Amino acid sequence: MDQENSMDKKRRKTTWEPMTAEQAAEAAKGLTFEKVWAILIKTDAQMEENSKKIREAQEETAKQLRESRQETQKQIEETQKQMQVSQKRMEKIITDLSKNIGGFG
């Protein structure tokens, strides 16, 4: 039950619903400049922290993308090398077969 009340309070804190002028006036009772200033400072700090987290996440995503591209490029190059080796083997087999067939004739 306490957890539900706590969750409701959290939702109320983060949900901004339109207010009537009377509701806004009632909500503003008791607010002083210092309280409003403290809330603004806290909100600004939270926004900075959120921006920092977003930047870090973007940087990590970019890093992972670079690493993925590099790994893909490496795999492509390795596959190309293997194809060249296979092609040379096939050419040698064909050359050897041609020599053998020519020797029988």
C-alpha cells in the first residue's frame, strides 16, 4: 500500500496537467522566491545530468557502430583473401588437369 502511494506521488511529480487559474493560485501559496529558485536550480541540474547521460549514450553507440564497421570490413577483407586463395587453387587444379589430359592425348 505504501509503495502504491509512493508511486502515485512520483507520477504526480512528473506529470504536468493543465491547471485552472484558481488551482495554480492555490498551488502557489506558500512558495517563496527561494523555494522557486531552489526548484529551478534542481531542475537545471537534472536537465544537465540527463543531457550528459544522453551524450554518453550517443558516444557509446557511435563507438559500437565504428567497432562493428571495422569488424565487418575486417571480415570482408578476410573473405576476399580466402576467395583469392580458392581461385588460385582452382586455377592450379585446372592447369594440372589440362596437362594430364594433354599428356594422354
